Amino acid sequence: MKTDIMKLVESKNLKKVIPHFEVGDSVNVHCKIVEGDKERVQVFSGTVIARRGSGISETFTVRRIVAGEGVERVFQLHSPGIVDVKATRSGKTRRAKLYYLRQKTGKAVKLAQKYSEHAAEKTAATKA
């Protein structure tokens, strides 16, 4: 239960535009990396296996396979370190959390493609 004062403080730090993506989507997360005095943007690509929380504390977990090992990263949705989240492919799921993908390997990790509105917008933009 949050007080009105807390909601007011949090609302100032919320992002104005949140990209649409769901659990099961393949996404490219563009995050800022600070190395010394330099700052660059690094892309982390993978499948969204979980979303949780609400408001300023909303997070999502992205999983990918690197050199045969599964790598998961939890991102804060409203973090200033997250530059952009782009959904590249929409996956068909029947669950809110896809933790069962941790035991899968190879082609079994790939989800069937779902043709939703945000996936259709993406394909229409690439064709045009």
C-alpha cells in the first residue's frame, strides 16, 4: 500500500513511453554501459521469460544462450540505464512465467511465433 506522497515521487521518475512487449517475446534491450569516463550502448538480445512488479519497481527477465550456457538478466523497466526495448518477434505462450525454458536446450527453447498486433506492426515496418 503506497501513500499518495510516494506515488507522487515515483511518478516523476517513471518513463513516459513504455514499449509494448510481453512474456515470450524476443527482445533487444539497449542498455547504457559506463567504462571509466566513456559511456556506450550495449544490446542484450533474448527471450522475455518473466515480468513482475508494477510502477517504478517493475522488472523483466531476459534469457539467452551464450557459448552453450544460459544467461539471464533482470532489468528495471523504468531505469535510466535502459535506453530502449525493441520486440523483434512475438512468441506464443500459455504461462506468465517461462522458467521451464531453463531446462530446455537447442530447438526446444524456441517458442512458436504468435501473430499479435505489435508483431504485425514490426513486420509491416520492415516491409515498407
